[in-house]
Amino acid sequence: MHIALLSRNRNLYSTRRLVEAAEQRGHTARVVDTLRCYMSIASHHPSIHYKGEELEPFDAVIPRIGSSVTFYGCAVLRQFEMMNIPVLNDSVGITRSRDKLRSLQLLSRKGIGLPVTGFAHSPDDIPDLITMVRGAPLVIKLLEGTQGIGVVLAETNQAAESVIQAFMGMKANIMVQEFIKEAKGADIRCFVIGDKVVASMKRQAAEGEFRSNLHRGGSASVIRITPEERSTAIRAAKAMGLRVAGVDLLRSNHGPVVMEVNSSPGLQGIESATGKDIAGMVIEHLEKAAVSGPRRRPPAKPKG
């Protein structure tokens, strides 16, 4: 196969590993900067141009679209979909997972375990919003935040009111969640490919920190997950419509709860912690998806 890898930086660990894994399995892979793509949206010959010329035909696409370029990146991905080129994760699944509020609503509809979450617009509703999520300590999150940025732990109701008011004053979209104290600053990243959890790791927050993100100084180690956690992760990825996903779980007193579903999960932490060739598994799955997916149609000739 000739694979397009949508990524803004070819030197990122995940991008490099996917290229290596593709080449090891006899494929060719071209890293394409998402923001340098531009599109001709035409019914007779939809196409994508890149740095002054039309992109060559690809057999499959792996999107590694950063959260800051979700809108444009998904527009590019939709163009590949219009051209009937199989994609690892489609644009609908990515946009679902990137909208934190929408993703939680979809997970809730499927009966998947979640922390109690609140969302409001008016400052007048803040006291009841805090009560609704069982009071402090609670977590306040920017809907547009990533890698633990824009996540605040409020230890008291008064502190929570102050933080929420400040965010609302800046016209920021936030949600409020119960704090799962029993998780003790740890979460579980489950790497889902297809209908399987192929690897899982425990991420432990640094001392004095409640956010377990590796970008925030957290540490990673291999962990054995329960059948319920495995099922929850698979169902969460399926609810988003994602073939490949990183599902973040917390162990609560009432079972596993999903914190987030990531459509472009990083490979470095999970490969280092587990010693598994996750990139190779992704390429293997893409091979199967490309065979069973849509076939690229030849462009129709303009009439007249």
C-alpha cells in the first residue's frame, strides 16, 4: 500500500514509528503536513493539492490530527473520504471525540460509566451546578484543553465558585466533574484497535499533582486490566466510531469511569511501558480496513 500519514511534524515519535512500521511491512508512507493541503471540492473530480501540485493517489490514510487543527484537519480528511480512500479513523469519529461535552453525552447514551458531569452557561446557576456534581473537591475543565492544560482541582465550594466565575468571565466553555478521590492520582490508558484492547498502562501523577498526563510529569507502567475495564474501553471507542483510540479510565468505587477518548493516541508512552509494537498493530489493522473499506473510484470525466 501507499499510505498518507497526516501529521504536522514528521519527527514526532508516533509519526516516525508509524512510518517505520509501514515500511517494515512492505508499504510506502508519505508524511503530509495537514495544513499545507488545499482542496478542490468538485463533484466530477474532488482532489487535494499539496505544496503546488495534486497529491498522488493513496491506498489509505492515517490521520494524526492535533487538537489545535481539528477543524481544518477534519476538512482535509473528509476530502480523502469523498475520494473513497480508506481512512484509519474517519472525520466523524474524530470530531465526536474532540468535543468533550458531546463525547460524554454519547457515552452516557450508551450507558458507559462516567464521572458525574455538569455544564452550565449562566453564573447564576453555579451554586446548584456544584451541588449537582456532589460538591467539592471537584474538577473544572476547559472544553478546549489538552494534555492536562486548563484542568483545575477546586478543594472547596468557594474556590470552585471563584474558578468557574473566572472562566465564565473570559467566555470560556467549561465543564465541572466530580473528583474521583479513590483513583489516587492514577488513570489507565487503554489502547484500542478494532474490537480489542491491545495494550494498557497505568499513568501515575507526580507527587503533589492530580493530573496523570505524561506531559505533566506523570509516570507510566504496565497494568493488568479487569474484564469490565476492557469492555468499557472497547464500548467507548465504538461509541465514538473510532477504529483506533486511546481510552482513559479511572478506577472508581462504582466501577471504571471514562474520562476521555483520544482519536490520535500517542505511541511513545504505551510502547515504552509495555514493550509492544503498537505501531505495527496499527498498520496491520489498516491493511485489513483498506481491503474491506471503500474502493477508490476513478475520476469521472467532465461532460461536454
